[in-house]
Amino acid sequence: MQAPTAGPLPLQFFARDTISVARDLLGCVLETTLAGKITAGRIVEVEAYLGAADPAAHTYRNRKTERNASMFGQAGTAYVYRSYGMHWCMNVVTERRGQPTAVLIRALEPLVGLDHMAIRRGLRKERTLCAGPGRLCQALAITRQHDGRRLYRKPVRLIRPAQHGSVDIGVSGRIGVSKAADWPLRFYDRGSPLLSR
DNA sequence: GGTAGGATAAGCT
DNA sequence: GCTTATCCTACCA
């Protein structure tokens, strides 16, 4: 299922199997409206994390901690965590409540507010503005404040754009994980020059 | 072009 | 202690 019209993605979009949500998120837009600044980018790279049965997921074996609690929540909410002690990474929670599955947003093509992004990022080139899960959170000012927040309304929301062309989807193993790294759960837009690698 | 090392915090064994 | 769903800089080619 893809939402047939433009606009914020509805809850039902997220309450589906994680791999379908991951693939359908490619080409959609992540937008934040924070401190009066609007920034947005087109999603070009994601990874699926399949919960209790996935050794690379934070929720492997259904282990619930303070950090990953929002992964057990409702579909369409955010799971934001700190990575390597210094970066924020954002996931979209999928499937049913209690099913701790999510999609990690790994790269965006900057669309709106590039000047704000550049300032937040420390004046980097467009190539590295949003190409990487930590980078895009910094560029859009996403932090732990947004953990558990709904993603179908402001200030952080996911939108299906009016001109949502078909995406040529590439598949590969996941990046940066050591366990189950070869599972084909990374999805990306083959046409994009702005992937994380 | 490529890669090694460091920053830094939370979870795991 | 050690590892980790990362990124940046410095250095070498």
C-alpha cells in the first residue's frame, strides 16, 4: 500500500510489515519545523530492524530497556537514540504495538532549508549534509526530545509528496552492524547520488 | 582516492 | 571491561 494522495503519511501506512514500510518510505519526505525553521529532505536510504528475531536490532530477544522503550510503542512514532555516545539516529516504529520493529532513516536528499542545515552541521557541503543517520538528525535538529513522538503531524512528520515518482530500489546488507550484517534489509534509491556511502 | 584513530555514552557479559 | 544501528580529521597515495 502507498497512500494514494500527497500529504502526511497516516498511521495505517506504518502499521504494516516492516520491510514494506521501509521500501515505501523511499521517496517520501521527512520534515521538521523547529524554532521557526523548516527543514526537509527526500528519503533515499533506510534499513529495516525486525525486532525480537533480529540479532542486529536493539530489541533482539524482546529485551526492553529505557533506551529502546519507544520501539515497543505505536506505529508511526519515532525511536531516537544516541549512537556512539555523540550522534542521534532516528527510526520509524512499525507494525503493532508491542512488536518492537522499526525502520532506520539513513540518508536524505536535502530539499528545504539547506542554509539552516548547513549552519547546524557546521557549514558542510551538500554531499555530507544529510548522508548518514547521525548527519541527517543534526541537519534537521532531531534529538531525544523527539523520541516517542508521532510522525504524522508537526513538528516532525513524514509526508508523501505530490510528485512521488516510482523509485528504483536497491537492496543490500546493513551498514555498521556486526550481527546479521548480510541480511538484505538496507533499501536505497539507486538514482540518488547522496547515499551514506 | 583510501583508511586509521579518536571522541564519547549506554548497553551488554 | 568491551562493543556499538557514527562521524570527523589527519595523513598517505
